[in-house]
Amino acid sequence: MCSNATRAWGGSARLYRVFSLLAAMLIFSIGIDSALAHGVASGDKGYIQEVSGVLPLPFIYLGAKHMVTGYDHLLFLFGVIFFLYRLKDVGIYVTLFAVGHSVTLLFGVMTNISVSAYIVDAIIGFSVVYKALDNLGAFPRWFGFQPDTKIATLLFGLIHGFGLATKIQDFEIAADGLFANLIAFNIGVEIGQILALSAILIFMGFWRRSGSFMRHAYSANVIMMSLGFLLMGFQITGLIVSS
């Protein structure tokens, strides 16, 4: 009995250390960089502003880099696949997210439609909170109904893409080759998403086989929800300060 309790405590402690480290990394990244969740590094920004013409490889690289360093995207994807065990289901949800992300990225930039980046990123933080609550089964208990998870994933994909489009417009990309470069950037985003998703799936696969997955699923989603609220608070604070 004591041995089992010790192992359970040890597994729990390791899980909390992992998620505490993730939270610390998120807070640190926010604290040391004034850029928002969808921000582009200053060096990349300068490059984007200076070049013109069709440059597929550089923009594919920039898109992939954005995705693998986009902690809001990764948190949301983590929540989306948390209880998905079949690759077919993972593919469906990730495709819906990718379609939404692609449509608003292209539409927002090509039509020059933008809103406050703080508001968009606050909604993106809310998407993380929503997915954590969905995983916890909160909606049937609180409201008596279950939102369609596929539609929600598509809608939040649209918002995630619009958030990036809003910021890309600030960089004044040259009109020469704009559409082709945006397509290349979006391809890079999807490549980065596949790489990030592969890492998440490997982590989830090992965790699920450890036997501690169901014991700690609740705590993991509570932590994820807290990080979503943190992202929301950061963006709302930025909106108030900048007003």
C-alpha cells in the first residue's frame, strides 16, 4: 500500500513539475518579450519588409518557425487532441483547425481587414480555456448541452489565423508576390504544425501508457485552463495600457 501510494505521489509530482516548467516557460517568454503570441521576431520582421517578389522557401521557413514557437497554438492543439486516441480523429480536428487558420490568414491580409491584435489574442487565450473546459466535461454539467467540438475547432482556427493576419499587415509586405508568399507562409505553418503535433502525440503516447494519464487528466486540463486565463489577462492588460 505504501509502495503504491509512493509511486502515485511520485508520478503526480513529476506531472506537476512538467506542467510547472511549461507554465514558467510561458510566463518567462511573455515577460522578456513585448511581442504578442503571434508576433514575429524583429529580424524576421525586417526581412519581410525589405524583400519583394516570390520567395517560397524563406516564407515557408517563417511560417514553420511561427507555428513551432506559437505557444497559444500549441496549447490549443494540446487540448484538442488530449482525448483523441485514433489518428483518423486527430487528422479530422487538425485539418479543421488548419482550414480555419488558412482561410482567415489569406482573407485578412489580402482584404486588409484588421482589428485590435490584443482583442484577437485575448479570444485565442479564451479558446485554450474553452478547450480545457470541454475536456473537463463542464458544458453538459453547467449548461445541459455539449457544443459541437468540430465546429468549435473550425471557428477557433478562423480566429487563430485572423490573429496572425492582423499582425502581418503591420509589416507592409511588398505587393509583388504577396499572394504566393502568403501561400508559402501558410504551407510553412502547416509543416510546423505537423512537427509540433508529432512531438505532442509522442509525449501523449508515452503518458497514456504510463497508467497515470486518467489520474492526472483533470489536473492537466485545469493547468491548461489557467494558462489560457493567463494569456487572456496579458492581452487584456495590454489593451488597457495601450488605450
